Amino acid sequence: MSFRSVFIAVTVAFGLILGAFLVNRARPRVETQQPTSDFVLASGKCAECHARLQYSVVHEYEMSAHARKGVNCLDCHQPGPGQKKMDHHGFVIATHLTAGNCRSCHEGIYQEFLRSRHAAPSWAAIYGEKGLSPEQVAFSEQYQPGGTKRPPHPFVTAEGSSAMASGCEQCHSIGKPNDDGTIGTCTECHARHTSSVALARLPSTCAQCHMGPDHSQIEIYNESRHGVMFAAQRDLLKLDANPKTLTTRDMFVPTCATCHMSGINGLKVTHDPSERLGWYLADAISTRRPNSLQAQTNMKQVCEQCHTSAQIDRVYAQADQVVASTNAKVQAAKNIMDGLHKDGILTGPPFSNPIDFTYFDLWHYDGRTSKHGAFMGGADFVQWHGNYGLLQKTVELQHDADELRRAHAARR
């Protein structure tokens, strides 16, 4: 055989080997690597039963990023430090999964979550410091001053434990203290077996909690241009795009996560939505957060991926004016209430007088809605669901206060 023929044969063989290597390199790891015995046992034996008993569990896992990366059932269900364990058909598993099971792989994300209001402050909004360790309270207070160091909400006693367990806790358990010393559970947003980024990006996922008259973010979003465009073009968005490489080509219409958490076009991903919030809008009288200037800069950087600086600055200026105006209206109502308490006209525990509910609805419903509507593009919520209610309830509040004063004077 000639030298030329040998050279051609060697070149072709090398090309085939290189091509096979490149093709194989592009295949998923679970296809190219020999599975471990633990993976075969955990995934196979678990699926063997659960495919018959709870097929959805197996099917959701099959579609997950965890399955594609070779993460097996035991990797998540094995007991973490401080967790109770049980024997389950020959496997030792945790009796209850928490954020502690996720943090073994996602420690950085867990630490960001701990600094957020989704963590301990969420639980404390119902039960105060009860159930939280002094260390957990101290840690949270560094990042969310006053969010955790507080008494239980009066509704805990007034409405009763069943209302709390089936009502408030269903959302606020995202920050529930766990027996293993961790806070909350990641599955509140990502779901248990799909562990889905796409699910966490859906407005409807956030809407499980951020809805209703006291925090009507989803209603405001749905009315806004962003919400209308999402409803029309959802099928064109890549909701499952990798967070590290997410661009406006993938998500050219924003959802809640896009603005508050995502790392669009190279910006930082965060699991602490406070990093982009400049005001405590949920408070009766809103004040700026300690990180207000940096937070506003962070959010504006997200806005700039789609909007001009002039438009962004105009929206922020108008929203700040709504916050100032709402604060003044709520303060006027608070002054009426404070005067009744000071003069001994209004007595008894919280929510024991009709006027207590009028004042609470004024700031907790109408005031909050007005402020959130201004920042989120919900004109109707600034006006008819916000300022109109503020005006109406202020008139009612003043009328009821005058009646209480007359009745009090008559008894003297």
C-alpha cells in the first residue's frame, strides 16, 4: 500500500474517532456514564412502587433537571444533619424534607434566601419570634430590621389556630423554622419533584401568595402591560432557559421573577428579592429600606434591558410621589386613631371595636394597593382600588371617631 493510501486511511480514521468523540460529548451525562448502584437502586426501586401508587411523582422526576443530571431519589431524600430518619423498604430516608436537603448542593442560593423576607420574617409576620431561635432572629434582623423581632399578629388569637393553619400558614410557611435548624422549603416555588425553574418563573406561582386585597401583586400584574403581553405571548417565551445565560431573547416579556430575581442579560441572579426593593411598601407608613439606593439601582438595571432611562426615571418619580401621598393619608388616619387611644375613648384589645377594622382596611388594603400599583403599572389599583378606598374610609373613620367622642362625652 502506498504512503498516500496509508495517510488517507489514517486521516479518515482519525476524523471518525474525533466525530464520535464530539457526538458522544454532546450526549447527556446519564446516557454516557455508567450509573452507580445507588442510582439504580434508588431510582429503580422507588419508581417500581411509586409508578403504580403515585405515577405523577415518577413522571415529574423524569422531566426534571435533577433526572437529566443523574441526581437520584436518595440524593434528595437521605437524612440531612439534624433530621429525623426512617426505614423505607430497605432505604433510610428523611421523614420530612426541608431546605436543609437542598442546601447540600445549593448553599449559596440558600444563604441568599435566608437574608430575604421570604425567610424568617415571613413566619414572624404570623407568630412573631415563636419557634425561631435567638440566632435565627439575630441573623434575619441584620438584613430585614424589624421583620422578625416582633410579637405574634393579633389575628392568631382573634381568628384561632385552625384559621392560621389552613390560611396564613399555607403561604407564610415558606419561612417556617424546621427541626433541623433550617428555614423554609425550596419546594414552595420550585415544586417537589420537578424542581422546575420554569414553574418558579410563572406569575401564577407567585400568585399563590401574592394576591388578594392586602397584597394584590398578581391582580396588578395582570392589568399591567407586562401582564397583558405575557398572557398573549407566553408560548413564545423560554421559561426553562438556564438562569446563568438568560437573555431578553428568552424572556422578552417579564414575569415577577424576571424583575425581582432573575439574572437577565448577565445581571446577577438572586434569591433575595429585597436586593431590588427600595421601599417597605407593606408597612402602614412606608419608609425607605437601608439598602434603598443600591436596590433601586439594581432594579433599574433590569428595567433598562427593555426601557429607556428617561421612562424608568419618570415611572419611579411618579411612584415615589404616590408613596408620599399615601403616607400622608394614612398618617392622617393614624392621628385620628392615636387621639382616640390617648383620650381613653378607644379601649380594649386590637380589633375589638368596629373602627379598628376601618383603619386596618384603610392602610392594609387600600394603602398597600395604591403603592404597589404605582410601581407595577396598575393604574386602576392606584385609583379605584387604592386612593378611592383611602378617601372613603378616611371619611368613615372621621365620622365614627366623632360619634365615639360624643358618646364618650355623654357618659361623663
